[in-house]
Amino acid sequence: MRNKTWKYLVVTSAIFVLSACGGGTKKQVNEDVSMDSVNVVCDGLKTLQLDEVKVTWIQDNAKERLMERTLFADADDSLIESLKLQGGIPSSMSAFLVETGGIRILFDTGMGAPDSRLLSGLASLGVTPSDIKYLYLTHFHGDHIGGMMRGDSVVFPDAEVYASKVEYDAWLKMPADRNAQVLKTMNAYKDRLHLFEFGETLPGNVVAMNAEGHTPGHTVFRANKLLVIADLIHGAALQLEHPEICATYDMDKEKAVKSRKYFLQYAKDNGLTMAGMHLPAPAFK
């Protein structure tokens, strides 16, 4: 028996007031407007066309986000000072909507209410939660799965959810004070939850790749020329040049460094555009 679905009101052919644009910005969205015409919609949204893959960055955080210097304890003070990052490292909280082969795939769901801008961002594109066919999760931290629930109700009523089996199994073994949100969320979607192995090709010709380290089953996804790097990078101004430096969020530092170095080189070698959940706006690299 499915959980009751949180009803999200969307005006289909009128004017959307875009809180995703930082307030005060309005954009008319007509029913007959082709999604292919969308480029940069507003602040907090940006769309790229990468061959047959269209990807839209949706900024989840409403306020400027800086990663505190103390989160990067491995970095020497002299390095932080030389990069002028004493006040913090620019970052974001983001999700990505991919449209390919006539389907819509959402990569992560942000932190959830009350501060999330994910749903207003989707609405500004003319997309409702029920339009999301697939939901691909990079890992189970709260700022990535928080938007899947509204109280006790699921937000995405028709989405097939895909997550790493390694990630799922690891979180199930964690103590109750750490995995309560994960258990509640995964149970709510259990009838539509699919656990993949690394290396599998998912619907939409998306390949799930092993990026363990940040979490046990942390996943990077490749869709043609797009590489969704999830939380490989928390502070781009620091870690892109110094991938050996970890944020305190990385659960296994040695594996996180290995994954970060590998995928940064992989993206370069293959001419891929990286989409990172914590890259600074507009979160493409």
C-alpha cells in the first residue's frame, strides 16, 4: 500500500513566482513553450545541452553558502591564506534535472523543507514532482535525500528510486541515531526502490560508478558527456588543485582522496562536464 502523497500545487499556464530566483523575479511559463528553448532561467537555475542530454542545475540553498575553513583540517594555514580562503570556501547545495530520451531524471533532492528551493525550481521549469520518472541518489546524507519526504508523505509519487546497494546496506547497519532519516525515507519508497551494483547502466543510459570514500557507497553517474560527481568536491577553490585535502564529511579519507583524484582525471581525459552538488554556483565545471 503506497504512502499518501504530499500534494504540491503547480500553476500550469500562469505566472510562477520564482522563489528559486531569490525573490522578486517573475517568469511567464506557457503550456506550449518547448523545454528545448530553456537556457539560463534565473538565478539558481542553469541549463546546459550536452548532445542528447539536457541538464539543469537547481540550487537548493537560498542564502550564500561558504564551507568553513575548519571543515578542511588537512589544509595548512599557509595554503588557506595564499588562496585567500580564510573566510570560507564558496559552495552550494544543488540537485540536477536530466532530460534524455524523453524521460526526466532527478539526481538527489536537496535538504527538504522548510529551506529547500528544489520544488520551486522545478516548478519554474514547468515540472511537477509527478513528472519525475527516475530519482538517482548519489548517497544518503540528509542534504541529498531530505527533499524526498514532506513529513510522512512522499514528494515524488511516481519516481522509481535508484541507489547503491553498498550504500543501502552500510546505512542499515549504522546506529539508530544516524540512520533514522534513511530508514524512514527508504521504507516510504520501498515499493519503487531499486538497488544497483557499481558499473550498471540505468534507465536513460546512465552509468553508476564507484566513488566510495565520502560514504561507503558514494556514487558518481555518467550520462554521455555529463558526469554527476556528487560530493567528491566540497570546496572547489581548494580541492580542485589539492584533491588530497578532505572535508570532515568524508567518512573514509583514504578512499575519498583516491576517488576524487580518479574522477577529476577521468573527466579531463574524456572531455566531460562535471556537475557537483557542492560546486559553487552554477555548479558546473
